Amino acid sequence: MNVPHLIDRNQATLKLLFVGTLSLVMLIPLVMVRGVIDERQGMQHQAQATIAQRWGGGQMIGGLVALSQSTVETRDPRGTDARQNWRAQVLPEVDLEARLTTEFRYLGIYEVPVYTTGISVSGVVDPALLRDSAADGDLVLWLPLADVRGVRDVSDLRLGDIDIPARPLDAGAAACGIFGLQFTLKASDRARLWADRDPDDTGKHIPYRLNLRLAGSHSLQFLPLADTTRVSLEADWPHPEFIGQFLPAERTITETTTARWTLLGLNRPFAGTWHLEDLGWQQLAMSAFGLRLETPVDAYQRNERSVKYGFLFISLTFFTLFLFEVMTGRPLHPVPYVLTGAALAVFYLVLLALSEYLPFAAAFALAAGLLLAIVAPYTGVVLGGRRRGVLVGLMMAVTYGLLYVLVSAEHAALLLGSLALLAAIAGLMYLTRRVDWYGYGRSGGAVRDEGRSG
């Protein structure tokens, strides 16, 4: 088989340089598309933040913590200054049981997962705490909670046989940078609980329990604020990401998620007693653990992945056209390359726009179909044959089918992409195995005849 001698050696080299240069130039529109993706993703994040502000943000909750207040006087040459000092002390144990129900809220075209959760908080109080706080009058029990705007309902705290209503956090404690609700045990009730205790059973604790319903978004985390913290979580979300300092001891993930944690006070990076001025919310939050509502490979992530592979797929298409040019002996003007490259670049912009309104699979199929409907007939004409256009269309259908697989893979994208690149190189090596790249200037043509030897 001989290819007509229409492209001499210098022309082939120049054409290869042109194809390579044009492939690099096509990075410019790809970078511009990437910028549009980043802009739209920023708008999505803004929508998420707006909904979180109105609905409730990422929630973080812990067991009750006893707060006591004292006055500290400092003296200097200008006089005496008195300030309030808040001391926090964790309780012996707490059980947190949460059942999380998700739904979607919308702002414009953006969909944001949010949740409501019923949480049961139960534990015990050491009677010695009632005795130790006798000189301080009322006993303040602090319920750590990241975003009180998300509180939909909260029961009274049942401590022994006493019901204590929830109140906003004391302004002095809040000024120390903590968040949540407080339950104030009056001095008279504290004294009665102390009097009603069994003096012969010094190890018997006073139980407490409360229930609340929270609204939140993005994540639900727990603080290990007890000597023993047990957490049980059930969620109707099939794509959880466990976050924070501790992984669950048990977990089951199907269409729903269940997880359990058990933590000891020894696991915390701080002691069971501290001053709020020394250890604030940010430090406490560093020991949190829980669950994030992860969306597996959303539309913008998939578009971003598509653009990352854009240079490879555009280069493969250009080299395919060049191979047709070599194998058929029909030279192509640079303009068809430029127009084809423009269509290939616009594909990613069309895909982005469609994926904001359609499921990604449908958006990808429609965008790829439009691209093939434009490029295949056009290349058939410029290559001088409908069959050649069909072959180009089939090649593009296979490569863009592969692109969809790559961008949809959650964990195996690197492996699949590497194998696909290796397969593409192997395919090009096979197709060009008989091309005599130095044969453009000889009468034998650019493709060596299989019957020739040496």
C-alpha cells in the first residue's frame, strides 16, 4: 500500500509542529473554561452559605459541662480591678443519640443538602459537684452547641426529679467565646438534691436527660466532654464522610448510615477541668468528631475533571486528523484544525451549562452528541469522504465515552486515566507502525508496504 506523495518531509515536520503548537494554544480556552467553573462553584458555595445562615450551619454538640463563676481581683498602681473567672468541669458520663434526616433546599439553580436531627442527651452528675458548688449558689450546666439558630425544639433538663428550662448562655460566659445553652439549677433545688442523696451510697450519681431537635447543614459533630462519651448516630444519607479526631468504633453504610463512638477522658487533648479564658471554643472544637454530608463527585467536580483531561483529548483528536491526512494523502489546511479545536473547547462550556440544569449523565450525553453532530460531518467533508467522517465520529464517541467514565469515577480516576493514556499511546504506535516518517520525499510514499523487506 502506497500513500500519494503529497506531503514532503519538511511539510510533515511543520504540520506536526503546528498540531503540537495548536494543542498548546487550546490550553487558553480550557483555562478560561476552568475559570468559569471556579466562578460557578463559588456561586454554589455562596448559595450553601446563604442557606446555612438561614437554616442552620454545621452543628457541634457535647454533653453537659458544669460552670462555676468566681471573682478574681488584680492590683496595680492605679488601683484594684475585679474580673469574673469561669471554670468548667466535665461530668462523669454522657450518652448522645442522634437520628439525622436529610432534605434538599434550593437557592436559584443550586441544590443544598440540609438536615434536621433529634438528639437525646443523657448522663449523670456527681453529687459531690452539688456540695462543691454550695458556696457559689446556683449551679450552671452548659450545653455546648455551635449554632443555636438551628434549635427547633428543646425540652427541659430533667435532673433527678427537677425540671430545668433552657436559657440563653450567660453573657459573661459567652464573652469567653463559647456557644450553646445553659440550664441553671437554683441554690434551693441544689440544696434539696444534696439533702435527698443517700449518704451511705457515695458512688451513686444523679441522672439527667434532655431532648432537642436541631436543624443544620454540611456536618454534625460531637465533643467528648465527659469522662466517658458514648455517641450513637443514625442518618438517612448514603454517602457519609467521617471527620474529626476520632473514627467510629462501629459503622454500617448502605442506603443509610449508622455509627457508634465510645471515648474516654484520656482520649481528649485537654483535662476535665479548665478555665474558659484559657481554653475556648476553637480549642475544644479541635477534638470534635462526627459526620459530613458528602456529595460524591458533584457536577462542578466532574466538569473540573473533564477540563483536566481536555488537553489530552484535544491532542488525540488533532493527531487523529493528522493520521488521516498522512494515510489518505489528503492535506488539510490549518483552518479545519482550528475550527475543530474551537468546537472541542466549547464542548466543555456547553457541558458546564447543561449540567447546571440536567443530571450530569444526560448533560454529558447531550453535549457530546452535539459535538459529534458538528465535528463528524465536517471532518468527513474536509477529509474527502463520508466514511472518514464516520470513523472520526466513532473515535470521538469512544474517547468521550471514556472521558465520562473517568470523570464519574470517585476513587479509581487516576488508575483509569493512566491506563487510558497508555492504551492511547499503544493504539497510536500500532496505527503508525508502518508509517515511514522519512518517506515523504520518496516515491514509495509514507507507509511501508508489508511485502518489503529490510
